[in-house]
Amino acid sequence: MSQISALWSLEGMLVDKNRDGVVDGISLFIDLPEGLMPEGLIDFCARAGFETTALSFTFFEEVGQKVTMSFEYSEETTTATFLDGKLLLTYKNEQELSSLLRELAFGEFDLTDKKNEHFYTDVESISDIWSFSGFGQHTEASPTRTLSLQITVEEQMMTTLLLKELCHFAARTALHSTEIQHALTGQDGAHIQFTVASGEQSVLTLEEKNRIRLAGTKTDVPNALRTLAESNHWSEGGAFGHWEQHVIDDKPQSPLLIEESWSDEGEIERVIRAMQSLTNLEHADVEVYLSEPREIREQLAAQLKSDYPAMNSIRVRSSFKTGFHWIQEELISELTEDIRELVIEVQKEERAQALELPIRWIQEIYPIDRYIEEITAIRADDVTFTLNSELEGTYAVYGMLQNNVKKLLGKLQVPVSKMNYVDGEHVVYPSTSAVRIIRHGEVIEEQIIETDRAQFYRYYTEEILPKLRKSVELYNEGQGHVRPLFDRIELDVWMSEEEQKLPVDEERISSLEALHEDLYFNTLDYFAQMGIEVEGKPFNAPGGVHPYMHVRIGEKPEARIRIYQWDDKHTVDVTTSSVTFTADGAFDQASMNVDNKVICKRIERFNFPTKHIHEEVNMWLKEQKSYMVVYPAHSYNGHAIPVIECYEPTGEVFESTLKMTLMKKTIFIEAGHHANEISSIPAILELVDNLDLQFKDLYKEMNVVVIPLANPDGYELVKELMYEHPEWKHHAARYNAVGLEFAHIRFQKTMFGEANVYPEIMRKWAPDIIVDDHGIPAHEWVQPFAGYNSPPRFPVSYFLPSAKIYGIGRTSPEVNHLLHQRNLDKIVSNVSGFIKDTKIAMENDYWQQRFIKYGNQWLPEIFPIEEAEGIHFYTETTVTPTYKSVGIMRYPEWVAADIISEAADEIVNGEALLDCINAHKVFDLAIIDTLFQAQVQIERAGLRMSRQRPIQL
């Protein structure tokens, strides 16, 4: 290595302050005499910024640097010598000195290489100069970034002070780049032009795309440029670009579109009226089916027995989960000590056009085997089911006696009603209330009586939804897809229904929770069908649906519906055309074009929020001191969304995260995307608190980037819903404030800031591995008005948990598919190894057996299992998302793996929550460990740095 070449090494002015093997600073003092203004020094400082991952503006401050650059006039020669930390530049004139400095910066490289593909960022708004990801902005992400910048100064404007600030600016732009395409001065044709010119006031103007002009007086412009070069993006607590946020976040209140009330006499009154109409009750056996809690049903039975003493008998059974209640309330008492096994024969559901699965009546008695085990001496494994197409009735329960005699314990025919599904194509057969007259074991008369839930559901779907559809028929392009048709539906429903916590896992019986799920998901299906009818594709983002269910025992049902209008005019397109500075260089005002109107805003820094909506995130943010926390976006409802960046600190003022990813592996973990999936948030906070204890020198090898709560608006709703029902699934809160799955609109211009965080992280960090921590229901998912199963919109069933935690691995179908598959196999193997012989593996095995017994053995395609040791890990496309906003689908050229975890956490508390938290942590630790063990090799080709992507795990 020549003495001059040694400048660009650790033997010269490059430093590795934190001793992680990566250059993270420049130790150079430039002793620039006043009046000397070689513009080539801008190029030299750009090279300095390019060589490091971090930087402070100390070039012109003597603070004990390793290398000192000094200048000496010579009448004879222009040359450079480097010895013992002293770089001496002798020069005949400024032009030759500039050329020498450019030679020192770039002379050993061919800057005319046209073979490589270049990734340029753009400046389409002044706020793009320092974006969240560095210099310039781009819709797409890339692990490479090419600096193609030309800096031009009007001759009369150049001063030594201005030159220093231009050096700072150039160094910082190069810091964020992995390639420099050409010198920044003395050349034409760069992608971005930056010009310093004379003017009356210091103004930074975007004359056109990628054409930036800083004008002002000779004395004031250096001050303005210093402010520009040293300013931080608003996400870091700075001022730059924050002025646009004030405009974007300023949204109007949604006006009320529809308000209706509903009430009904109640099904008890309908039952009583039906009984009054009967004339043949003498010596009859009467069965009443009623959707009420047991105590109300028992009261009604006593009342009817008193009112109709001529009856032989009367039973008032539940019309919700009728089969389960029948066994629970009537047959368990028949399970004498000589019964060692139970065989439950179940009618196979085969009605035409029905949404119900063939095992619909097995689903209804879930989890009867475990309930029996808790109440009696019969083990759950000794309770078996058979499907029978020829069975008379719905159920026949047999006890196997000690002497292998099969004893009939009871038979039941569950009454059902019939209604059309909201898609207009299918039919559903929910169990219903009814009155039956039975003589000599034969039903001689039956009156079907709709439940309160069915009465309201019909009113909502047959009157309210068509009325709403008519009111949103005139919509703009994109509504129903990337923006909603209406803002939200708020449903308040008061009913007397059953809430029963079972002594089995997290199971519960809740007919109102079932109605909550039907109202939410079936509304989505209604508008999906509307989209198919009017556009040929479903409306998957119609608006928010917020069902608030209120249990009111013994009272008549009523409801209130409020629907709020979506104002499609408030989507704004903001670009900043100019920024003015005060005489001393401070930011003054920004001038923006907002929907063809000019708006001026005073420039202020962004103050980090003092309180986060999530209590645990709030506490963590207040107490942690180790990591960088940034706020790249606000949610639609105005919540600032934090991102935690974990890496080896450099101690420098400016850092290039893209270079950090170039030099080290990076993993990106998203938590809390669906807000009702609650365990990933505390899990990721605990994980980052202890990562450096789990791995020796972790951050010397890799970076970890985390979104602790991706969906604060959804969490705001789930908090409201949990106040009254802390153990329901609350799927209505899984999406954002207006019911939009914001993952589908990433990498698009949108007013939903929560959709922008993921793309911003991809642009800033270009991670190797992406992990998206999710959840599934922790207890039975019941939708009586959608075929009893989980929603028909899902290709597989989520009727019951399939695991404590399972994984989903996504691979690109074409680009790098084999490499992605090998990486996925490595991750699956490592996750299995971390889980093996743990409580998680035991719980996974338990739930796998439950999943097989109630689903997989009957319908393996709807209840699929892809098994790895100790864990299910799905890779089939029926389970795996393939839309283009998924990282590995969008960037298969450089993303190495993209993984989802699913823990059974919708919604759990206590020990069950702790188990889900631990499961998420172990899952994520295994993936971090996989990346930690992988090797990277940096490649250098001139002024282009890269490494092999995707990384091979």
C-alpha cells in the first residue's frame, strides 16, 4: 500500500471506534487557510463520507485527529505527501489543487463504468433531501444507493466558509451511498444538481425534480447551508420535513351518514306466544330451544310448567351450541362409573349450497371431550366421534360399558333455521330457537322461532347494509381498495345472551361474541360481493366495522347503528417547493404545494411523544437508554409510530444505516400489526431488552430493527372492546381505524401513515430477514350466520387453535427460489431446535392432536398440517401471502427470508399470555441465531461497495 493510499485505510484517517471491524468515523483535521477555496476539497470530503458508516462534522476542528491535512503554496509543483499522519498538499494554484484533491479522492478508480446498474434516489420535494433513509427518496428499497450529485457554485458566491459547509454537505450525502458515480464538482450530467447562487434572502428552492438551488447573500448562505447539512430528519427529533406532517395529519371529522335504532320484543315473548297457540299439550313432552343463559332458561321452564301443568315434561335447551349444552346439562349426569368410553355419532352436514362444513355438528360440540375429562373420570382420548350421513337426528351418544356393551345415552335433533348468506350465493343453517311437541318419542309439531341475534342480524343485513350500499354507490376510483367507501360502522347491541367460561384451556361460550364476529366478517363479505358485482373484483376495504356487544341479562334486545361518511377529498399530495432561512441561518418557513394550493408553515422540530397509547410500549420507551428510537410516520388517527433500531453505537452524529446493513447482517421484526394479536408486543420488548445477553457481541455481527406496535389505531379500538369483554377475540380491531389491511397499500402514496413504516424501514435498512409476528384465536371461532366455521373468505379454517405457535415461510416463486427455500429450511430447522423439549413443543403437540381430532382427520385441506419437529411450519401458498407488498415477493433479489409467526393469543391473559410471549421470543431468537451464524463478505469494486445478496443462511 502506497503512503497516499494508506489515507483510505485504518492506518490513515479511517477509524473503527467501537471495534466491530467496521469503519465508523473519519479522523481528519483539514487546516484550511482563510481565502483558499479549492472546490476539489468537496470531492475529497465526499470520498471521506463514502468510506465510513458514521460521521461527525469535525473536518475543520482540531480535536486530536490522526491525520492533519495542510496546504502550502509552491511556485513549482502541485503534489501531495503523506507521512506520520500529516498530509501536505503543495499547490501552484487553486485549479491544480482542486484537481489534486479530486485525484486523491477518485484518481485510482474508473468513474466511467457503465456496466453496473445504478440505484438513484430522487428529490421531488425539498423534504426529500434528508429523508428517513438518507439523501433523496425513492418508492422502492434497495441495498445499494448511487450518489450522482453535481455541486455548482456561482463564482462570486464562493468563500472559504461556504466551501467548508459544502464539504460537510457532500460528506453526508456520500455517507448514505454505497456507490459514487462521478466527481461532485467540475462535471456535468449528474442525476441531482445542487447550485449555490446569489439572492436577497437565503432560500432553498426545488426548481424542478432533482434541481435544487440555494440562493442568498454571500455572508448568509454559508449559515443556511450549515443548517441544511446538519439538520436531522423529523423522525429523529429534528425539524427537516416535519412541516409536511402538519398538513398530512390535519384531517376533518367524519360526518354521520346513517343513524338507526332497532328493538324487539325478544324471543322469550315469542316462545310464550307460541306456547299459547298450542292446543295439544296435555300429556305431551315439550322441548323449548332458547338463546339465553341457563338461569333464564330454567326460570322459563319453571314458568311454563306452572302455566301448563297438563304437560308431561318440559325442557328448555340452549339454541346456541345446542349439542354441547345438551351433553353438558343433561347427559353428563348419565355417565356412571361403569362407562369407560363415549362414542358420539354425528350427522354429516350435506345440504346443497350450504356454507357449513361436513363436520359442522362436530364443531358445535367442541370442546366436549376435554370438558368431560374435567368433569368426569372419562379421558378426552376416550371420547370419539363418528360421522354418519344416515343418522336420524343430529347426535346419538353411546357409552361403552366395562363389559363392552354399547349403551345409548341419548339422541338429539337440533332445530335450525335457514337464511341466505350475504354473498347472495350460499345458504346457512344456524341453530335456532323453537318449540316442539313430542308424543311417544315422535315430534308431532314444531314451531321455529328466530333468536334475538338472528332477528337483529336479518334487520342489519337486509335493511341497513342495502341502505348503506345505496349511499356509497357513487364512489371514486380506488375506494373500496386503497381507501374505504365509508369511514366506519358503529354497532351497539344490547341482548340477554350467555357468557360462560369453560374449565378447558381458554375456551368460553359466548353467543354475543359469535354475533360480533358475524357482524364484522359478514359485512366485509357483503361489500366484497358488491365489488365483484360492480367492478369484477371484491371491495376488501369497505370501511371500519366496530361491533360493541353489551350483555344485558333478562332484558329485551335493542341496538343502535351509526355509520360515518368517508370524506374522500381529504387525501392530500404535498410537495415542498422552498424553504427560507433567517439571517443567522436558522430554518424559517416552508412553502408547500398542497393540492394545487400554496401553504406556508413555520418550521419547527418534531417533539417525540411523551406518552404512547400502549402501556408496555410507553413504559419501555421511558426507561430504555440503549437503543435509537425513531418515528418514521404517524397513524391515520395521529399516533406517532416508534421504530427501535438496535446496533453497535458509533458515537458519531450522523450514521448510515444502509452502510451498516452493507457491512453487517440485518433482521427486521414487526409486532402488533393486527392489534388483537396481543402477545407479540410485550414479546418483542422483552426480546430487545435481553438480546445482548443472549448473544455475545451480537451487535458487532448484526443489526436488529423492530416495530413494537405497527397498528396503534387498531390497538386503540381493541382497548375499547376489551374493556367490556377482555377475553373475546375482537377481530374488528385487527385492521386500521377505517378497517383497512394496510399491508396491502404499502409502497403507495397514502394518508394511512401506518402503511408507510414498513416501506421506510425497507428503504433505510434493506434487511436480510423479515419477521412478522402475528397471532391466531386462542379459543373456538364461531360464526353461526356464516356456516358456523371461521369466515368463508379464508381458504383454511381457524375454527380452533392448531398450535401454541406455528410458522409461515414465504419464498419467491421464481427469483432466487431455491436459495430462499434452502434459507427457509435452515430457519425451520433452527426454530425446531430451539423449541425441542420445551413447554412450547409440548403445547404444540397437544394442540396438534386437538386440531387433528376436530378438523384435520376429516378435512385435511381445510385443516392443513405441514409439520416440522415440534412445530407446524407452513409454506404452501394457500396459507402463505403472495401480494407484492410482502418483502420477499417485492425484493427477491436481495431479501433472504421472510417469516410469519402465529401464536394463539387472540385474546389471552395471565399464564396463557406469558406462554405466548415466551413462544414468540423463542421463535424470534431462533431466527436471529440463524442470521447471527451466517457469514457475509464485503465486495469492493472501485467506489462501489456491495455484498452477496440474498445472504445464504
